Amino acid sequence: MIVEITAENIAPSDYPLSHAVRAGDFVYVAGQIAVRPDGTLVTGDFAAETRAVLDNIRSAVEAAGGTLGDVVKTTVFLMNATLFEPMNAVYREYFEKPYPVRSTIVAPLSNPDLRIEIEAVAYLPLGH
């Protein structure tokens, strides 16, 4: 059974997607962008953008009953490769060893003001 998870402090999307879904013992968090709960974008300061994205991921995982320590996989989409090290600096503020496995992809994002998007998978066994 797939169950939709909605985080109250993530801005609603106009797109046909859920913030996150639970499928068995796993929670899949949709790609999060640098958007505040009121729907405004965080722009200009890449560290602040990255924190907004990771705060949204944390909110989705917490809405499912977990923590960032339960995240086992992330995929990071960056507008360009020069953002890799600045992203890592902020990423280390949110995740500890053992770090989630991660893929990082350089790709244009849907809005020219967006420089980062991250999706995540958390392991949250049912009944524990």
C-alpha cells in the first residue's frame, strides 16, 4: 500500500506530485527546491538555498515519523558543477556518518532561479 505524506511546513505544489509517499518500509521524498512554506523562493545565497532544500527534506521525513538519520539515499541536482563543494559544506551540517549514499547530477532545473534540488529515500520500518 502506498500512503501519501504531507508536511504542513512545505509549500503546496501546483504540480501533480506528493511531498512524500510511504511504500512499505521506505519513504520517498520528492525533489525539494529552495522554497519557503509561504511559497516564495530562496534565491541569491546558495548556502541559504541549500539549507531551505534540506529543511524541506527534513520536514517531509519528520512528517513520516523519521529523522534525517533515517535517510539512506539522496539524489542532488545542481545547476552547475561549481556548486558541488558549496553544497557539500551545507550537506555536512545536516547529515552525519554513515552518510546516505548519494548521486549528484548537473542538470538545468525547471526555473532559472533554482540552482539545487534534492530528493531522498528514508528507511522507516513499519511497526517500529
